[in-house]
Amino acid sequence: MTQALALTQSQTKSFMVRTYAWMAFALFISAAAAYLTAQNMFTLSPDGRMALSSFGQLLFGGRGLGFIVLCVLEIAIVVILSATIRKISVWAATAFFILYAVVNGLTLSSIFVVYKISSIFSAFLTTSLTFLAMCIYGSKTKKDLTKFGRYLVMALMGIIIASVIQFVLGLITGAPLAMMDLIISVATVIVFTGLTAWDSQKIVQTAAYAKDNDDYKKVAIIGALELYLDFINIFLALLRIFGKNRD
């Protein structure tokens, strides 16, 4: 087993800055991919109405098959990257990370069609402030958040199960199940806000086990992915709660 090293305050700060930089880079890529996709998703039909373009049909046509493929691809990338992070090169880890950001940007493109820009901006700003506060707390607190984190993971499993049930009930009843969606969204904000603090602490602790500079860089990448997922889930949940649809 690799022995943990006691990182100095300067080393810890440098590592977290690198991790946050990777995360911010991924958010930028996803935002750009989402916006560009949304801009090319629709076209005017011969009768003058808006219709899905060929690109839009590829992603969201065919009863959502393209969207399902993107979601499966996202899950596959996260699983592969998490399972092989210690074995693959820094370049491979970087490529997987960037690919995930692009694919997630494609799946997020629908928010520019569904919600007003003001709602997207408000949700992003609120998420950023909440995320920043929890990152600072998680990386600075002396309290061990491991036990707290385990409870949050169990709560996350509950949210996933509830989401699947909501999806199935929605298919059966044809109703939107707005109240259930609200409860799940509020729970998602609470759970991922807590996970942000735990992940921030866990990332610093994991960095102490890095064997060399390449290992150090890969820990920063996988840490950035975890924080990215926390951020996106808080953002989407807030958007579902407070977002105003386009007319």
C-alpha cells in the first residue's frame, strides 16, 4: 500500500487550483457544446414551422434513441475512467475527461430550448455560489466527512430509485408527476451540495497517496470529474425547481 504523504498548505492549494481549473475547463466545453448544439437543433420546415434539423433528429429523434445512446455513453466513460485511472496515461485520462464534457454538453443542449436564458443564468449563479461555499468548507474543515459522505451516497441511491419509479409511472399514467419531480429535485440539491463538501475533502486526501507527478495529475482529473458531476446535478435540479420555460 502506498503511504500517505503530508501535503503542505502550498501543495494542497496548488493541487486544488489544478483540480478546479480542470473542472472549469470541462464546464466551459460542455456549455459551448450545449449552446452550439441548441443553435443547430432546429430548422424551418417547408410550411414555415420549426422542426428538428437532421442533426437534431440524430440526437433527439427516433423516440429518443440518440439521447439514450448519449446517456449510455456518458455512463460508460465515467465507469471506464474511474476504473482505469491508475493504469492509463495522463493523456488518455485527459482525453476521456474532455470526451465526457463534450458528450454531456450534447445531452444538456435541450435546456437552451426548454428554459429562458435568464433562468439558466440564475441557476448557474446560484449553483456556483453554493458550490464554492461547500468546496471551501470541505477542503478546510478538520472534521472527517467520511461517515457523512456514506449517508449521502445511500441517499443518492434512493434518489436514483425514486427517479426510475417516477419515469415508469410517467410512462404508465402519461402525467408529468410534478410534485414527485419537485421532491426529487430538492433532495438532489441537498445531497449533491453535501457531496461537494465530501468530495473536496476526499480529493485532498487522495492526493496524498500520489506516487509521482503523473499520478498527481490523474488524481486532479478524476477529482475534477467528481466535482463536475456534483456541480451539474445541483445546476439541473435548481433549474427544474426554479426554471421558467420559454413561451
